[in-house]
Amino acid sequence: MPQNSIRGIKRRIKSVKSIEHITNAMKLVSSAKLRKAKNAYEKTNKYLAVITQEIEEILKNADLKNIKSNNDTQARTCYIAITSNGGLCGSFSTNIIKKVLYEMNEEKSQERQTALLVAIGNKGREYFIKRGYEIIQDYLYPPESITFEEVQELCVSFLKMYNEGKIDKIVLIYNAFIDSLMQKVIVKTLLPYESKSGEDIKTKKYIEYEPSDSAVFDYIIPKYAEVAVYKAIVESATCEHAARRIAMENATDNALEMIDELSLEFNTIRQAAITNEISEIVRGAEALK
């Protein structure tokens, strides 16, 4: 029995060590990807801030109402859910799915039509397809490698539906990057555009827009939506790598702790077996006297 226990513990130690090597390697890979994704996110965030500022300037200086916000068709809401393609990143995707379901249930209580979905990431797509939700567009490639041209193609369908009045609201749900140890689920209404009227208003500038104020506004709003979606995907990729790095670091620490416990158990059983064998030899020697 002790020999079987020793062999079993040795096999478990070997197995846990293999897992520890894998999780440690994944942690290092995620750390490298995190640095790259964070740089891309910071650049995109600055660009989105510039576009948002321009929209605010148009709304203030041209005394133009947000035309899109007058779309009172009460048609349907389109949710853009950004999840991961793979696992091993904790509750990253689960938190997004739960938030989307919560928002949909809130809409049901308001007697609105069943929402549509744009699924970015395989985890969310698989979950909603299995439960019969209508997905009008998806993107299943690695989010950190997405280009702005691909985002523009992704946005064509729901922006067209919005302009045609088939949907009256576009909501973006994704993980926002707080720091390398923390992410937060964000629910952001993409369209109709919500003016940041609560912010400090700059000195009014007298600008003339050509061909007209509304034409410039109608042109820049889709660009804003495209950049906002691109920024959310890049930010979500940053959060995913951060979450996976933390998950793999915790898994590596747990594996090392388990190895220590198994090694202690192995040494205890081995010492007991040796002590038992010595006792048997001593008893045998005494019996021969």
C-alpha cells in the first residue's frame, strides 16, 4: 500500500509540474501581449477623444440638435457584446454575458421588442446562438489583430439598420481597462449620441460648416461609432490579456503550492515506509537470536 501511494503521489507531482510549466508560459505570453495591446489602446483612446471633442463642438457652436436622438420608433435595440474567443481568463466573458442578459430583461419589462446582437468573440456568440438569440453580425478572429477597415465592415449592417429605423438604439457592452489588475464592465449607448453636456464648456468658437451643419454631423456620427467600436475591441483585448495573465499567475501559484503539499506528503509516506522496513528488519534480527 505505501508503494502504491508513493507511485501515485509521484505521478501527481509530475502532472502538476507539467501544468505549472504550461500556465507559467501562458502568463509570460499574456504579459507580452498585454504590453502591446495597452499601447494600441492608449493611441486609439486619444483619437476617439479628438473625434468626441469635434462632435461636441459641432453640437455647441452650430446650435444643432442631435438629430439621431429624435428617432422615437421604439423599434429594437442592438447590443454589441465583446467577449473572448478562448477561455482561461477567469470571468471575463461571463460578466459580459450576464450584463447583456440583464439589459435585455430590463427591456422586456419596458415592453420593447427582442433585441438584436452583434457578437464579437466566440464565447458570446456560442452562448447566444445556443439560446436562440438573433445575431446580425459577428467577428471571431483575435481582437488584438483587428484593423480599422474590418471594424468599418463590421459596423455597416447595424448602422444601416439604425439609419433605416429598424433599430433605434445601439448599445456597446465590453470590459473597460482600469489597470492591469482590474477591469470593469461598461454599458455605453453608442447611438443616439449622448452629448457630454455636464462637462466644462469651452469658449464658443464661430465656425461655419460646409455644406451644412447637419451634413457634417451626419458624416461624423458614423465615424464616431466606428472609432468607438474599434476602441472598445482594442480595450477589451487589453483587458482579456490582463485577465488571462492574472488567471495564469494564480494557477501557477496554486500549482507550486500543490507541489509543495504533495512533496511533503510524499516525504512523510516515504519516511514512514522506511521506518516500517527498519522495524521489520530489527524484529527479524531479534527473532533469530
